[in-house]
Amino acid sequence: MSRFDDLPGYAASIAPLIDAVHLGVHIASRPLGRELVERSGLHADLLVDLRYVLPARPLTPWGLAALYRYNPFDDAELEIQVAQGALVAGHGGVWRATDRALAFIAELYGLHAVVTGEMWAAHTDRLPELADLAGRLVVAAAGSGGTAFAQAAPPYEPEETPDGVLLFNRLAALRYHRADAHAAAWQEAGLTAAQIVGLPSGPFRDRIEAETNRGAAVPYETLTTRERQTLLVGLSVLDQP
């Protein structure tokens, strides 16, 4: 069996690449991002985190709890967002982005377009296919994703969003599919979020990680062997300095 056809093994191999590429864009965006935040006058951490969510759907209490399951969300942060005019409370305990928040996110998308364009200028030929594969995985993951993924996906994609930004945000959403699979595995094992964070390496942890990989592998069934190889190799290339 090819290593690209061992789907749980593939899910384990590609997860750190998805994380690395996603984090790499955030790191490269920091100088311009600081300027944008200072210019906006906003407390913007939540807006940056959920840039691809807020324009697409309201935030639900259970969605936020799942997105921040390892770092429980502080209601004081929501109060800050409401007070600064970034979020407004709606029926059923949900929160929606205001025009001020959406304007910030529009500028942030433009910033990420510049950053990804510069970072991946040598790989523009790869980006359309990688973005397409990531988009297909987001669609495929809907049937097996949990609460965090349902809040995060599909990502907001205004017309003419460049491939680099599409890829960045689709990978961001996909990370929550694996996060939900991990949560399902440790919950089935009878653990809490705090317990899994502190769980040492060993056979018990290995069983949870193996179950996580099985759950995280489901969307990759929809790709061919060649497509799985293309995605893994392509993300490896983008992760190079």
C-alpha cells in the first residue's frame, strides 16, 4: 500500500504541514497586521481568528465553546467586542459581525492577499490546484465534522479572492475537522480537555491519536492517490523558507 493510500497515516502526516503553512502566513502577516490593528483602533484578536467565519455566519455559544475548547472563551472578550462595535448580540444568544468588523476583515483579506502573494510568488502555478483540493476537502468534511468545524466552515470567500488566501483560509477551517476528531477520541476515552492537554506520551495517548487519525482521514477518501500526493508535496513546498 502506498503511503498516500494509508489514510489514517496520511492524515497524521499532513496535519503538521497544514498547521505549519497556516501558521507561516500568520507570522509573515504580523508587521502589516500590527499596522492594520493600530489604524483600526480595535481589540482585534477575535476578528483575526474568525476572519473567515464572521462574515459568513453568526457565532453560537456552542460553536465558540468548541473552537476554544482548550482555552475556554472568556465572556469578557465578547463584552469587549460588543462595546467596541465589532459584534452585536442576536436572538438565541448568537453574535453577529457589525459593519465595522466586516470592514476590518475586508482589509485583513487584502493584507493576506499581499502577504501570500509575496510568500508564494515562486509557486503561483501550484496554488490553484492546492486551493481547489483544500476546497473539496472542506466540502467533503461536512459530513464527519463536529461542532467546531460546523462553526468554522465553509470559510467566507468573496469574489476575486486570490488562490493564496483561499488556500490559507480553507486550511484554517480544515484544522477544526481534525480538532473535532481529536475531541471525539479523547471524550470517548473518558478524558476532559484539561486531561488530554496534560496526558503524557504512552500507549493510552497513542490509542487516542490513532483514533483521531481515523476520524481525521474521512475527507481524504474523496481524493485520488495522485491528488493526496499533490496536496502533501505542495504544502511541503510552501512550508519551505
